[in-house]
Amino acid sequence: MTHNLLHRQRWRPERGWLALIVVVICLACSTPTYAAGHPLEPITKEEVATAMKVLQANGKVGADIRFPVIALQEPSKADVLAYKAGTPIQREAFIVVYERATNDTFEAVVDCTHSVLVSWKKIPGVQPPLTEEEVKLTQEIVHADPQWQAAIRKRGITDFEHIQVDPWSAGYYHLQGEDGVRVVRAVSYYNAGSVNPYARPIEGLIAYLNMNTGKVFKLVDTGVVPVPKTTADFDDRSVGPLRTPPRPLQIAQPQGPSYEIHDGEVSWQKWHFRFAMHPREGLILYTVGYEDRGKLRPIMYRAGLSEMVVPYADPGPAWFFRNAFDEGEYGIGHMSYPEEADTDAPANAHFFDAVFADERGAPFEIPRAVALYERDGGLLWKHVDEKTEINQSRRARELVLAWIATVGNYEYGFNWIFHQDGTLEMDVLLTGVMEPKALPAAGQHDAYGHLVTPDIEAVHHQHFFNFRLDLDVDGPADNGVVEMNTVALPPGKDNPYDNAFIAKELVLRTEQEAERNLNLETARVWKVINRSVKNAVGAPVGYTLVPGDNAIPYAGPNSSMRKRAGFLNAQLWVTPYDANELYAAGDYITQSAGGDGLVRWVKANRSIDGKDVVLWYTLGVTHLPRPEDWPVMPVIHTGFKLVPTGFFDRNPALDMPSMTVKRAAGN
Ligand SMILES: [Cu+2]
């Protein structure tokens, strides 16, 4: 949801000896590692260093040059699918380069295998995501501004060192002096005597910064509002009397986990997949397939979060611009902290470090950024034969691949859950601290939020996520998308008892036909099929996107946010595969006017029938804050599933052996 990146400081071992010891132990016990060789292997520190050396040698590194994105340049899909283990490969890095003084952005591709600059191009009229350096700079620039200092003194505050200043992306509002300039809007919080600054907003005071000159160019002050006195910390000491914790629940895997990892590929209960962390997208799943009768059948080539936006409902001068594109504007992918076993993930989790680079091109590692673990999955299937009383029952196991991002005040978790029945689920978790608003007097809140304490309102907002799902159902060729609508038949000669309902299939043939929304009335779902592969009942094999909860945007279609987040115009989009189309709102979001990404691509109205197709699913949560969400929210879950639909010929988990003693007759 948000914006402030102050908590985005990278994890550093000097934060505590204990943390360091834990890391050492976990790395030692964390057996799975990436073996060198596969083209989709995550970028390494050495490759980042090589890429920087090549840029340096080509005169592309200077005192004023920054590198907001350094990531693996993925090889072509065709090359990856044709890859044979042991074949030599060329590894490349993709780099976004920003020159602050001139506000120029460039893209570079470096061949790290042969240390060669492959391409260098200027991308006109765009701006890269905010860097961590700019987060720190925002606070320095604001603290040094005499007008802001006067406004703070007017509020009776003199200890400026206790004011945290968060940068918000500027958005695009045709405001004077903002075109062609890198702008940040800064929000201040008073954090004296409080770990959590978000209980103490300095309401109505917004500084507009020109990041190219390093100056505040405008200060919005809507008048003095008392800074809330509440502390909203939630460590054990601050919470008050603690409950008796539950007694230990031990998860033991005495024979180790059931998954194996070979050359970076995870295999578990017939599932096969790869994964990597990307500085922008976060956790990416690659080459997902399922073993069926001795054959590995492809399901999805690549899946990742393609964009996010969190628009707020308050129209006032201190709030109208608050809509954070956490991926395109902030780079949610590298906003991870080391996960802790037994809290962030269960005790049996294995962790994987992520390699990123800072804005100066120095590689760094976030330890334990991704967790992989098995957990109990409840009941898999069951039936008791009433005559013999034989209970055929199977317990399910799940495999979870988990990543958590901390984006300022909010946390987002993303769990890919692999089920034994062929279902692949995305479980999105929302937690953290809501964005607060201080009130003129206790209880005097407006219509745009709800009180969470007598002197704090949390403003209404929505969280939208778009997932790019490159499904390859039994391979990339000859895929298509069918919409399923369940409808009641009218009463009549063919339906004399008025009980009939049927499933209607609608083939979506073009991009514009495939711009679709949910429909509860028709239980609408979308199935990706492969017409050249038929199942036992003679139908094309398929995988269905089954939505969970969702939301429609409340900001108007002509609002700046909606123009920039065109992916909110529909919940489903389908495009023919194009390696260059990765981000639902376009490649560069910072201060963009909009109209990029899906809305631009689908204008061509390309055919999606019988093609390699990509599904884009927009998922939303409408968040009307409750007191129970304060001071830290219990996790909200949302997500979707990819469910086999005639992909298998029978229940694919039928071959799960019985693990229990049969119930004795008569019990
Ligand atoms: Cu929320």
C-alpha cells in the first residue's frame, strides 16, 4: 500500500549478534542451493559485479549516475524451453540507469559471460522507481527547509530529530513546475517515545520536493491539527497483559522434507518448478509442471506480480496523491527482510537468500528472503462405505513457497501453494500498520475513513494487485481461453420443474473480447485450454483461473490514478505472449501520465486463440479500517487458484497411499 521506504533499510548483520548467529546456523542447515548452469538461475553477486565493471569500462558509471534496477535479463522462452543440462549458456544482466542532474533514464544489457555491453539506450520521458538513497535524501532535504521548520514549530515541535519524513511517489496531476522534474511528496510523522511513527502523523503538512535540485519547491499546510498523543507500539511490553500462549505444537520431519532440489529445480509430489527473486516483481515462479503417468506436463512458464496500486479515498490536499504503485514506483521485490523460522514461516522451513544490488551497483544479499516448507493440508479426499464401514481417507500435504515484502507501513505476503490435486494457489497476505490521519479533535472524523482510536482515523483505501500468468497448458502452442458461465434455463417444455442450469462456454478470441469482469450470477471462471491435447472424455485439456474475493475500483475512470492503473479497468486480460510485455501498467510508472501497459497493448486487438497466451488477473481488496486493524492488522488473506479442469483424466491425487489404520468395524 504505501509509500514510505524508511523501513526499507537493508538488513545488516551488525544489527545484533543474535541475528548473525541465527543466520549462520540457518545457512549451515539450509541444504538446498542453486547449482550453476540453468538459464533461469537467479542473478549472482559476481554477475552484478561483472555488469558494473563492464559499464565502468564503457564510461557509463559516474558520480551522479544511479542504478535503480539491476536484474537478470531473462533468456528467451524458446531458448529456456530448448535448454539441455550442461549446454553452455550466456548470462545477461538488465540495468536501469538514472542520471539525476539531467533527469535522464537509460537501459543497458550486459553479457556477463563474455563481459560485453550488449545494448545501451536512452528511454525518453520516463523516470525509474525511487531509490533507497532518495528515501534518505527526502528526509534530509525536508529537515533542512526553513519553511517546513517554521510549520513544525507552529505545531509546538522543536525536536526535529524525532520527525520521520516519508517520500510518496508524486503521481501525475498536471501541477505547475512538475513536468520533466523528479518530484516527491513528503509526509511527516512525529516519533518521539514511539517505535511506530504511524500513530503520530503531522497532519496537513506536505512538502513537494524537486529531487533534481534537492529542494522543497512547495509546502502545503492546511492548518495545525494536534499530533495524536497515543503510542501505538506492539512489542510485548507495550501491549499490556499478555495471554497465556498455546502449548508447543511441534512440526517434525525426521526424514527431512519431501521435496528435492536439483540444479535449482524443485520437485515435490509430482510438481516441478523453479523460482527467483526479482528487484521489481519479487518472487517469480518459472517452468511449473506436473508429472502425469511418467511424463512432465507443462502448466505455466512464468508467474509473478506485475503491478500493484493502493489508492486512498480522501480528496483533501494532504491525501489526494496517495496511491502507491508499490512495484513500478518503489520496486517491491527488493523490500524484503530476513524471515524468521517459527514466526514468519514454520520451524521446518528452508530459506533462500536473495541477491540484489543497491543504487550504486553494489551487490548485496538479503538472507532468508524466501521460505519453502511443507504443511498439513487438511483433508485430501474421503469416503466411508456405509455397508463395510471402511473409511478411505487421505490426508493432504501442501508445499508453500513464501515471500514477505515490507513496504513502509504495510506488509504484503505472497504464498504460492502447491496442492497434491494439481491446484496451484496464490495466497496474498496483507498486514502491517494502516496509514493514519490526525483529527482536529477527538472523535471528529470525516466520511473518508473510520476511527481506529478516538484521535486517529484510518483512511479508506483499496489494494489492487495484478498477476501476470504465462500459462502453457501442455506447452505454449495452441492454447486458448474459454469463459465459463453457469446459467439457469427458463422454465418450459424442456425444463418443466424449473430446476435446470447449464454451463455455457464462450471462446474469447481477441484481446478486447478477453477484457472481462467477475460475475457472481454466472459463477464466471476462465479456462486456458490446449485444443491439440484431448483428455479421456475427448475435451481439450485445461486449467481454470478460479477467482477468490475481489473488488472494483471506486476512484473514477477519469481520475489520474485510474488512467495510470489501466489494469483496473478489468479483472481479466489476455494477451498473446510477448517477452517485452511484463508490467500491467507499463515499464515506467513514476510520474507517468498513464495509458501504458495492458490498455495500450490490447488496442491492437491481437488474436489470442490457438496462441501462446498470457493471463493477467487483477485482484482487489477494499479496506474499510476497523479498530481491530489497529495498531497492527491481523492478516487479511486474498488470492486466486489455478485448478486443473480436464487436464487430468481422474482425481490426480487418487494415487496418494493410505497412511492410516482403517477404522475398526463397529467403532
Ligand atoms: Cu489496507
